[in-house]
Amino acid sequence: MIMKILKRTVQFLLVICCLAALWVLTRDDMSEVGIPYAEPAAPDAPLTVTWLGIATLIVDDGQTQIMTDGFVSRPSLLDLLLRRPIATDSDTLEQVIDTYKINRLAAIMPVHSHYDHAMDSADFARLTGADVLGSVSTANVARSSALDESRIVAIEPGDTYSYGLFDITFYESRHAPLASNSAIEGAVSAPFALPAPYTAYKEGGSYAIHINHPEGSILVVGSAGFVPGALQGVEADVVFLGTGGFISLDSEYVSEYVDETVVAVRPEEVVIIHHDDLLGEFGNVEQSRLIPSFDKTRALELQQFVLPARLTQPSFGVPIAIGGTPPTASSPAR
């Protein structure tokens, strides 16, 4: 009798495991959810944005480069679950600087201070000569990496910081309301010893970053959160919209989020970011199989919410033109 019960239990567990595996394996790839890919910029485009995964963007006008986040390391799931010390992947960072010709970088702006946004910012700054701009928490993360104090700028929301022809303004925002972030809420009140577990990288202040340039303007919303009314009077040609954890957020919240971050600033185009798997290898831009951001229903819903703007997704490492004649959506660039 006991053997029969045990056998049936094992069979039941095997069926559950098979169904779970099937559920994971049949999740949509980003090329299948129905969001078209942004048109690559022409070689002579005067102002471009290049996405390097998560919320890392290189904005380049041919003279000056600025960057949001600068996160290229990819600590593993075990690193996070076991709270093992994590550190910048120096080899990947140097390869990125070389491959994407990051040789005119003036400023790096983490949208908040979680590890997947701020961890690599000081190392990028050290190797390129750039400043790190952000909250007091971001400043303390940079100090933890022993970045020279003269290159650390603790910003004030609403103030504008100029580099080359770029004017950068930080507006108060919030992180997406995700239960998984309970261990990394709060602020980084002082520098800490490195390497450190991911829990050392507390959120601190969160910002929507507006970047204005004579050729065009963009708004970067790195996480699916907002402060009601914070962007009143702000306009942008393109919004780079954080969509991490999107599928777990209810439609009413997503609608309000889009109203406050997209409809309010009247862009021509909305480009999703932070939809990819932050635990995948650098350069792998598929969404997480376990915790995806999109299915076809959520993608269609978002397309409707952002109207009359068009919704696109970026191709990894491929520049998108800002300003000028609106591009048409295309298949993924390779």
C-alpha cells in the first residue's frame, strides 16, 4: 500500500514538473509578442540612442556621449538567492567600452541605486573619465568603488546638468511596486566594502531622466513607477519606458503609469526597456522565462495605452535616431 502511494506521488510530481517545463518553454520570445522593432539609425544620424540591455542607454551626438545606468555585469540567480558578494565584471565592461566606442563619455546617470542600475557606474566612470550623477545613494555606491569625489554629483530633482549640448534634468519617480524588491528598499546611507551582496544596493531616490539636445529630446523611465504630476509640462520626442515585471502589474496601474510617463509628455515613439532577463548573459535580450514582462495580451494593451505614439522595442546594440523624420517600425536588426 505504501509503495503504491509513493509510486502515485512520484508520478504526480513528474506530471507537475512536465507541465511546469512546458509552461516555461512555451513562453513568448520578444519577437513573438507583437511589439515591432525600432528602425536602426542612418549612419549620419546626428543624435542616437543605443540600448545595451536592462536600462543602459548610450546617448551620442557625435561629440559627447552620456549614459544611463551603465550596468553590464550579470550576477547569477544563485548569487542573489544566497546573497553572495557580487562585483563588476571588468572584462565585460572593458569589452563594451571597446566594442561600442565609448570614448567620449561625459556623464553616467543611474535611474536609481539597485545593483542592476548603479553597480557598474563608478567603474565605467573610472575607465572613461565620466562623472556619475544620481541620488545620495548613488553617490555612496560610487564612493564604495573609490571613485574620485570630484567626479561624483549628488543631484537635486528639478535641476539641470549640462554636458556638451546635452541638458539633463532629473524628475522624482518611484520604483515599480514589486514584492520581490523588499530586501533592497531604503537608501544607501554610507559607502560600503566591495564586493558586497546585492542587498547592499538599496534603491535610494528614483528618477525619470529628461535629456534635451538641439536635435531632439528623450525621457528615460527606468522602472515602471511614477510620481503623479511630476512630469507636468515636460515634453519628449521619444520615451524609453521601463517595463520590468510588467506582467505582474494590473491593467489599471499600467494605464495610470502610461498616462503619467507617456501621455503627459506627448512623444512620437515609446521604446520599451528593462523587459529582458537581468539574470541572462550580457547581450541576451529575451525576457525571463520564469518571470516574463510580456505576453501578446499585455503587449497589445500597452500599444493601445500609448496611442497616438507608436510602441517599439530596441535591438541590442543598434543605434536608434532621435528627432528628425519619424522612422517606421521594422523587423529586428541583426
